[in-house]
Amino acid sequence: MTELADAVEADAVPAYLPSAVLDGAARADAIEMMRRLIAHTRNKTTDQAESTFEEPVDNYLDEELFAAEIELIFKRIPLPLALSCELPTKNSYKAIEVVGVPVVMTRDSKGAVHAMLNVCRHRGSLICKEGTGTSRALTCPYHAWSYGMDGSLNGIYGEHTFGEFDKSSRGLITLPVVEKAGLIFVCLTPGLVIDIDSWLGDFTPVLESLKLDECHLFSSRMMPGPNWKVAIEGYLEGYHFASLHKDTVFKTNLSNTAIFDSFGAHERVSFALREIENHLDDPEDTWDPTANVGVINWIFPGFSIAGGWRQRMAIGFPLPGTSVTESMTEQRILVRTPIPDDEQERHELEVMRDWFYDVTYGEDYITGFGVQKGVSVTGGKTQIFGRNEPGVQYVHRTINRLMTEHHREGLPLPRVIER
């Protein structure tokens, strides 16, 4: 593992976008965010929820509840399963497994995006290996049935010997999909309708201002984690920076100094960077929010965009694993300019990539594994989230709300502590 202190020193001040990129409403929003963080920095305060919040630890342990979360949340809402830049050209694809569902997303020869179950309609074989690539067709490795990039069945090996059937009824099973703000949203249940404008709501202009559709993918790496809710909690509060991240994140961020904004099911948690202490009394027209505010834009149920104003961004999406105590996160590094050929520039990106991995896995997730062990021996008790952790409180309240709204007979609901 990379030495964390060395990695931070090597990239202590990551490259960031000039303020000119934040124009119009986006800049006005960013200035207001910086104004709020300057007030907190000066007063040694932070945004707060109305009260503390208790979450029963059994909600992190119950296998039946875990299965219900997958059915009522992960299989019903639009999930951002790919970035537009992961399907950069016509006839490109990405294959991924999500909560046990094999999915392949494609961009066809006309540039349109599709999503299908990555399952051959002949004998159920998986078609594409997980990952990205380009191809004019999706061909099953078992018996060489061939599908178009829109999922239609185009070719059958030895068709004259196979027998007659309606080929039009044997295309890949399609999934609802829509491309928006540089992200590809997929619903894992065939036949459901994605109303992405309603789902994202007021968060849409925030995401569009990040210009993810203009970015390039530098790297993608998988990391195991604890229960998916334990994993996502660390993304949504800065209360732990001074203790858990004292040699990494705390070098560039103030601890316990943050603002919180909600957008329907989604949220934004923004932290005061240390640089802000040098500008407490500067005129607003000289402010550069990109150098003073660290932002996590967070799409429910766990898609995190860190550094969205900067030249380099880290994307994390913890998804439930095969059991209640496991999750798997795909961490991606994005850049705003084409991937450089220059050795030094690539080295700088590699340092950043390793830094984010080491902080997320080596500090947050390793601690999360300990949390998972801790809650396993405190059944019947509760976790308590402080008023200074509004982002974490909000996601648990949202989970509980959606589980109730989507509830079906025979499935358990989360345990809730009434106040």
C-alpha cells in the first residue's frame, strides 16, 4: 500500500478548475456555499440537524431486511451504473454485476444507450465478461448466439440445424435506461419506467454543472467493504477527519466544519478546505470556491462524486455484496483533459489514484470492518448520529422512507426509533 503521508505530500494541492468554469447560477451557488463555510470557520460551528438520530444496529445485521433493501430500493430506483465516458464511442459496452444481477450497457452505432440483462436467451450463459470494451455485436461464448448492440438477436450458429422459432422474441431482456448529466441510469427491474427528471429534481442543475459528460476515465478499481450502509456513512460527514484521517484528509480539510444540502433523496455535503482560513476577510468578488470548498455530490443510494469542481475527481459507489456484512465499491478517477502520455503527468494521476484508494479502503473501510464487527455483538442496541452528522442522518431517513413507500407484503421494514 502507498505510504499515505508521502502520497498527500506529493499531491497536497491537487489541480483545480479556475473559477471561470463556475459561471451563472453554478457560481452563485458556489459563492453561497463558501459564504456559509466561512461563517462556520470563523465561528467554529457546522451545519446541524434538528436533533440526534438513533439507528438500530440490527438494521446492519438482518439478512431478511438486507434482501428487502435490494428488492425495494436497488431493484426499483434508477441507479447510476456507468459514466457516459465509460461508453466513449459508438459500439462500446460496459458489463457489471449489481446486487446479483448481470447487466450490460451499450452505446450502439447511432450513439443511443441501451441496458440489458447480460444473459443469453438460449441457455442462460453470461455473454460479456465484466469490464468495458468495444464490439459490433455481443456474442455468447457458449454457443455463439450473436446480439446487436441494442439487444436484438441477429445471428444463430448453425441456424439451419436448430429449428424454427420467433427470433424477434429472443432478444436480450432490456432494462429501463436513460443518459443524463454524464451518467447512465439503469433500473434493474424490466418494465419499470424511469422518470429521471422527477427522480433527480432540483439536483439536476447541480449535476449538470459538473460537466461529467466532458470527462475522461483514468482508472477504475474495485474494493471490498462492510455492509453497504456502514460503507456509505463515511462519505457523508467530516466529523472524523481529525481523528481517522489526521495524516491524510485532515492535512487539507478542516474537521467538523461542513454544510449540508438535500435535493429530494439526494444530498450534497461540503467541507471547508484549510485554504479558506486565508480568505475569511477577502471581498467576495475575489473568492475562488474551487480552492476553498471540498464537495461531495451524492446520488441516492450511494453514488459519490468527490472534487466535482476540480480537474480530477474520484467517484465511489458502494453496492451491497452477497451478504449483509459485505459490499463492493467501484472507485473511478476522472480527469477533464484527455489522458496524458507524459510520464510525469501520468505519475501524478497515479499518486492521486492510490491516495484515494488508500484513504477510502485503508482508513474508512478498514474502520468500517471494525464497525461491522462491533455492531454484530451489540444486537438490540442502537447507533447514535450527532446533530453535526446531518448527511448520515438524512440517508438513513431516506432509506426508511423509501422502504416504507415501496413495501410489499411479506418483506420486513427497517426498525425505527421514534423520538
